[in-house]
Amino acid sequence: MSRKFLSAAILAFLLGASVSARAAEPGYIGLDISPLTTTDMQRLGLSVMRGVLIRGVRPDGPGVKAGLSKDDIIMSFDGAEVSGFTQLVGLAGAKKAGDPVKLSVFRQGKIKVIDMVATPRPKDAGKPAVLVNLKGHGLEVVPATEEIRANLKIETKLPGLAITLVDKGKAADKAGLKVGDVIFMINRSPVQTTHDFDDAWDAALKAGRDSMAVHFYRGLGRTILPLPVKP
């Protein structure tokens, strides 16, 4: 199966984990991150809705050694202003083990600059599951957070997984799926998290299905399209 789980928010921030194979080993800084909410912004004293929140710092990564802390807000990455979660994951995709990383973080009303070097991902770091990329299908989905909805101009407020990438000519594109669609059910299984998505996909595989019924919101309407289980 051509699924690959990338390390990002809430479970682990894995720098350099793009779906394309690389000669150099992907980098790792060991941060648990998530999109910034208005509650986080008010709680931490940030005056503008910008950046990505560090929910935790893993003891096995260079982030903790560099002095990063829970509730730091990443404002820039290697000099690039961080406007949101999806952008930060994209910037991270270029990093490899051994690459320098410079972060500007907001902490207790001040900006602090953090320098570190991305390391190889520890074998026991665990499998993240906040972003699903189906390389063969040309499809990428993430939880439809407040920030993702704003960035993709998603109208519905109902829960689900937002499609953030559809590769032209791949199975998802041929099926008619589009960036900004919000998947809320696969076959008869409700989908709100990437774990739900994984379970529904596995169930379809085990059942020997050729395709799955993908239920999603587009605008304020509901649509169902078949997607091949195997591309």
C-alpha cells in the first residue's frame, strides 16, 4: 500500500519527510506542533493570528537541546515568515539530517532565535498520523482545523479531513476530488481523524473492494465519488 504518514503536528514534527525518495536521510527536530487557535493566541499574548504552536518537545530531538519549549510559537523558519501549519510542513520538506535550522519563536511577549541542526529520525520515534499522503493516488489530507479552513476558503464548519493536495493525472484527480473538499465518510465509516481514514482504508482493502465511496463536502453541499482502493 502506498500510504506514508508524515511527522507533523500533535505527534511529531519530522523535517524532510516528503513522499519522494531522497538519497539523504530526512531530518528530525522532535517537536509536537499544531495549528494556532484564537484561544492559544489570547492565552499566550500574541497580537496577530500567525505562526504554529509547539504543543510539546520530544526528549530525543535537537529541539529540546536547543532550548525550545512547550507553548513557544514558531514565527519564522530559516528566515521565511510562518503564516500557518500547512506552509511550515512544506518548508520542512526540504530539510535533511545535518541541515542547519533557524527558528524565530514567540515566547512570553518576546521573539527568541533558536539555532539547531536536524538529526536523523530515531528508530523508536513512533509513527505519526496527522497528515496522510497517498502517493500513488496523488491525494493528501489533514484534519480540517480552523486554520486549514481559512487557508483553503472552506465554507462548511462540519468536521472531517480537508484535501490539501491533488496531483494532476493521478487517481484522486481522475475521480474528481479537489483541494478544499472535506471528506467526512468513507463507505459507511465516519471520518474525522487520520486514524479514521486509515481504518476505513484498511477495511476496504481487507474486504477486497475495488473502490471506496468517498463522501465529502464541497462548498455547502455533499457529494459522493468512487475512488479506487489501489491506484
